[in-house]
Amino acid sequence: MGELKQRHEVDQNYTWDLTPLFESDAACEDAIEHINGEISGFVEKYEGRLGDVDTAVSAIDDYRQLVERLVPIGTYAGLRMSSDQGDAGAQKLNGKVNNASARFSTATSFLKSELLAQDESFLESVKAQNTEFEGFIDTLLRDKPYQLDAEVEKALAAYSNVFNGPYSLYQKTKLLDIDFGTFEANGEEIPLSYLAYEGELESHEDPEVRRNAYKKFYSKLKEYEHTTAGTYEIHLKQEKTTADLRGFDSVIDYLLHTQEVDSELYHRQIDLIMKDLAPHMRKYAKLLQKVNGLDEMRYEDLKISLDPASEPEISVEDSRKYILDALSIMGDDYTEMLNRAYDERWIDFVKNKGKSTGAFCSSPYGYHPFILISWTSLMTEVFVLAHELGHAGHFYNANREQNVFDARSSMYFIEAPSTMNEMLMANHLLENSDDPKFKRWVISSIISRTYYHNFVTHLLEAAYQREVYKKVDNHESISAADLNALKRQVIEEFWGDDVVISENAELTWMRQPHYYMGLYPYTYSAGLTIATQMGKRVLNEGQPAVDDWLKVLKTGGKKPPVELAQMAGIDVTTDQPLKDTIAYIGELVDELEKLTEEIEG
């Protein structure tokens, strides 16, 4: 838990290798200059000339190639920034990429406007002439009722850089401006940062370390609540304005439109979990309190392990064996991808100042995936890595099978392949151990890492986010006090009297970038609902279930999420999969209680 190193001081062997995208920043800048010329050529060739089917097909194909060439440019700049938000070179490059992206959106906006000005039979003829563009045309037709005048669309595209501003500002405040300093515990001064808090201190087994870290961390966040709230409100106003301009009934309807799901699935996910999962998680919290001998169960105690002594420490090198053993059931091609991820440095393991928090996987079309994680040497990181490799495996398959328009699935489905890998990891660990303590640790990890993270942390974000959008749709202003009140209300509703909701717990809303990514938070629980049912299928059926799942991964975004789930044998149009998943979590908590009695008997 020492001071974080600067990026140039870390071991490069544990950083990602971005050279498959570009050898250097200069090479990326050259690519930007080149594509700017290609964009001009595209406009000159096609603007105002899309009146016949042949030209329309040719224009879509050239547009596809431009999109593909922009992918490595945007990915490289984004990953450079994620490595170190304070890197001046990365900031400069990111600004150039943002400008190029805005120019592309503005200059090519005529394509969709001119195509949508044609009648439907014309667009059907385009689909018939080149079936590869069916998905592109179908998306256009879905968007048609909400399309604005061509000049308005062009103006909105020109502002895309500005619209992305709040997220960028949020990240700068979070990762560059806030200095958490140190805190004292057991007579020792301990360095504090976002990475240290979320990686180790939040779940530290020593109550004094954990609770003092919480107090310092949240008291420092409090100093930035008004700036952060103001930044978020700008983002909310932009979403509300866009939703109104395009004729949606609400911001939620606008954001669900791109996910290709109706509001019933969205509201059900939040309402059922808030009501039916809460009793199981309160029971789990009580078990944590009992086993850890806590005087009371506080909000800052919820991330602790049931039995930290049984959690093995693990190196990056050793993690490979666990990953391969658990996920090799997915077949030789998938296993080859896993080995390449380690051998070719797809993964950024190090911790350094300015690095983005949490973990993510970027899967640029036409290239291999890149994974960001901050390795703590705790076994739980293997679950995190398996999760991100689930995203990698999804798009490693989809990108090879689908064109760039069809490769990415709906956000509703995006977390299913990742959480599926967590289920496979847990199943593997349970099958290969007879030690009650280790089994208890594994099941506890499934609940605390997989289900708590995806079904509680992100679900409570979603419930809070829904309340925020209700205010936005009522044209109410959003202040820090409003956001704090909404977040505290949601947390207290879920945990009831079983957990003491500590001072400043409501500031948890300040920690998540998800609020700048549409209705992302609820999709974690949606994905895990599908993954839980799929994990059971793999356990019970073996290879036939794996084969079905691989077909789903390869389908990418060719089908909407409900149909992707149906391909896996899961019907998410009913509430049964979600109810079954909540019941399964209840069974896991009951199993933990039995194992605890056996161990401590």
C-alpha cells in the first residue's frame, strides 16, 4: 500500500503493448491526417448523389471502410489516456482524435439523412443488393421516426466533442485533481488514492484500516461534490435536450432505444431485485458481521471477505493456470486467445498514478482486445480478469464473424459473456476442492464479487439513476444535495435496518463513470441473469451448451438481445430467469451459513 508510481517507473512487461495499433503517437497523428483527407474525398464523391441504389451501396461500403480506419485511432488515444490521465502527450493526442471524430461525424452525417429521405422500397433494394448491410439499413429504419432535418443532424454531429466534455471533465476531477493524501490507522500513516481504496482498502480485513480509509476517502470526495454534480447535470441536460428534440417521451425511452429493449425489461430488472434480492443480501451482511466479529455492520464493511485468511495470494503468472483451467471448456480457439492475451501483452496489470480505476476491456474491430486491470495479488482479481476476458472472447469472436456495423451487441446483452466467465471460474474452483474453508471462500467470492458487484452495486446505481431521470424529465434541476438524497434513499431502502448507512455513504454516486454511458448500470444484472442460467446449462449439459454459447458470441449484434438470449435457450421476455437467479443467490447464502456452521461447529 505504498505510494503509486509514475507510469514510466512501472515494469513494462506488465503493461499493455499498443504497437499493434500504432508504433507511436506520431504514427497515430499521421493516420489522423490521412483520414481527414479521406473524409473530404468521401463528401466530395457522395454528398447529394445518393439517388440510385448502386451509388448508395457504394457509399455505405466506403463509409464502412472509414469507420474501420477510425477504430485504431480512437482506441489508441483512449488507451493512452486510460494508462495515465495526466500524460500531456496523451492529452494532446486525445484532443486531436476528438476533433477528427467530430469532423467525421459532421462531414458524413449527410449519408444517413439522404438515405432516410428515400422511401422504404429504396432502402429495401439496398439491402437486397448487398445483404451485408441489412443491419445498417434496419438500424436506419428504426431511427427514422426520430431523425431530424439534415442540417440539424449535421449541427448536432458538430457538437459531439462538446457533448463528450462532461465525461472527460469528470475523469479529470476524479483522477487528477483529487489528492487523498494519507490516513492514520494503528499508528501508521497510509497513502490513499482511488486505486488503493477500490483495490485493497475498501475490503481490508482490519476494521480500523478499512473504516478510517472510508472516512478519509469520502470526506475528501465531499469537497468536490458540487463540481462533480455540476458536471453531471450538464450531461443530463444534454441527454434531456436530445431526447426532446428527437421526440422521445422520456430520457429513459431515448436511452433504451439504442439497446433494442422495451421499458418493461428495464423496470422489471430494477424493481424485482430491489424487492426480492434485498432479504438475501441482508442475510449475507449479517453473516459477514457474525464471522468477522463486528460490533455493527456498517456500509463500509459490505465489501469485506467472509474469510480473508482462506483467500490465496496469486501472481500474474499463476493467474494464467487458473484462467486456462476454468475457461478451457470454451474450446481450443478460445484457449488460444487466452494464451495470446498473456503472451502478447494484451493486459495492463500495473498500478500507477493517473491510471483509470476499475477494469475494462476494449475490443477494437480488426484488432485484438486490450484489458485494463490493477493487479492486487488477491485471488479475487482472477474473477475480475476472467470477467474482462469474457468481453474479449465475445468480441474476438464477433469481430471475426460480423462486419463492423453488426459486431457489437446491445448494451443489454454486453455483460452476459463477461459474467458467464465468472460463473465458469466459480464452478471450476468448487469442483476441484473438498476444503470447506476454500469452498466457503469461493462461494463468498461469487456473492461478494460476482453478484454483489453486478446485482447490488450496479443495481443500486441503476435504481438511483432511474430516480435522477424522473427529475430530469420533470424539468427539475439537479444539485449535489438532490443527488445525495436520492442515493441515500436507494441505499437505505435496499439494506433496511440491517446495515448502518454511514455518514457520506450517499457520495457513492460520485465514484462511477457509468452515469455518463447511458443506461449502463442495470445491464450488469441483466447480463448476469442470462449468464447464471447459461452457467447452469453448461454444468448440466456440457458441450452442447458450450456450442450454443459460442454461436451466440459469434452472432455479435446481428440479433437484438432478446433473440440472443433465446439462442442460448433463455427467455428474458418473462421474469422467470431473473426470479431463478435471485433464488440461486439465496441458495448460495444458505450454503455459506451451513459451511460456516461446519467450520466453526
